[in-house]
Amino acid sequence: METLFKIYKIDTDEALKITKTPDEPHAHNFEELIIGIKGRLKHFIDFKTVTIQTPFVSFVTKGKVHRAVPMVENGVCDMWVLRFKSELIPDIIFQLYASFHNHSTFKISEQNCFARLDSICEVIHHEMKHKNPDLSVIKHLLSALFLMIEAEKNKTSSDTKNFSVTQNKTLYHFLKILEENYQRPLGADFYAQKLFMSARNLNLISKNILQQTVSELIETRKLIEAKNQLIHSDKNISEIGYDLGFNEKAYFTNAFKKRTGQTPSNFRKEMRKLLS
């Protein structure tokens, strides 16, 4: 995507068209938000397929392999799709990554908040129809949209009610540093030192918010990249493992199988068969 921001609506006719010719799983160089008002969404993401009924919100982070197929329900489909570059709202992008980590899609209730999400999208859509839309307006509306989504998400998740602002900020900074260093053979101590805290405290925050240790998050990020490379590159297993900080093929294979239930070779064969 060349522009900073795009918004469009998927109606019944467009959904039927997409259903007949669905895209192959792919990764974007932008962030994508899908707000489902009517219908269903069949979503291949995080290397599994789920079907979710509206109303829902789905946030697909840049680089994440997915395929979204909107589906008609009771003769109707109505969904907003917003696509934007992370530099448009850099102040909250890491908050989004943390909030939607391993939970790309979640249901929300059909209360006032959901109606307001639809209304904000309408305002954004109207602004983008102008010959020279004001991106500062778009930025503020988009930020407000995500703040409302976050507030609604917190209401439905008891786990998030007791998060402190400090804990959240620490996690966001950790995820930022992780994104820059996950390919290196570094452990929890490295990230804790970068954040001027102990590995124990960083682990407590990670477990509290994402229910995973720092080491598990590092490995998760490595294996997501491994899956992307297994699907989209011709590198051999050893090369991919080495690129991600695994010095031995056996160590990489064992770690991959432990987390996915498959060897890298079997995963590659299965996914290429699926995509073909």
C-alpha cells in the first residue's frame, strides 16, 4: 500500500464476490482493522482458521500471514476495512500489538459502543471522500476508534482490568525491542537490561498481561517468522533456523515441533499443499 490510510466497506455483493475467489494467505506491509457489523468472517490467521459471527473486531498486524473471507449471513454482509501504515499512529501502535497478541479477533456486544464504532468509521469514510482529506483528522479519529475498542475489550476481559499503566508501557517497549532483535540468540536478561529492570519482574509483567514468559514470547516470535519463511522462501531448514538464532538444525526442529506439533519439513509440505 502506497498511501498512509485507506478505508472501504464490504457489502453483500462484494462479500459474495470475495467468497467465490478468495485470496491466498498473504502478509501486508500495513496494519489492518476489520469491524464486522453484519455477516460472518472466515479468517485464516496465526496459522489456523476460525469463523466468527458479527459483531466483532479483528486487528491484523503488519507482516502477519492471514486470509479473510467475509461471508453473508441471513442475506446480509456489512463490514468496515481500515488499512493504515504504522507511522500514522505510532504513539499507540505497540499498545495494539500487545492487546491483540495471539488474539487477533474478539467479539463485542451490540451496545452503544459498537454503534459508535460504526459512526466513527462513517465519519472517517466521509473525510476520505474529499479531494484532499485531512490526515490529521483521520489520525485523531483512528486513535479514538482504537481507544474505544480497547475500552470495550477491557470490559469483556477480567484479565485486563488490573493492568497498571506502567506495566503496559513496559510490555510495549519490550515488544518493540523484541521486534528489532528476535533473530538474535538473546534471552530474557538482555531484554530486562534494556528496560532497566530484572528478568524476574519482566517475566511477571509478561505473564500477567500475555500469559506467557519472556522466553516463550521470544520463541513465539521466532517461530512465527520461521513459518513465514518456510512458506514463502526456498531456504533449507538449517538456513531458516540459523537466521533465527538456532545454531543447530536439531534444536530448531525440536523447538518448532514442540510448539506446533509438526516438524518444519512437514509444516512446509502441508502449507504448500494447502496454498496450491
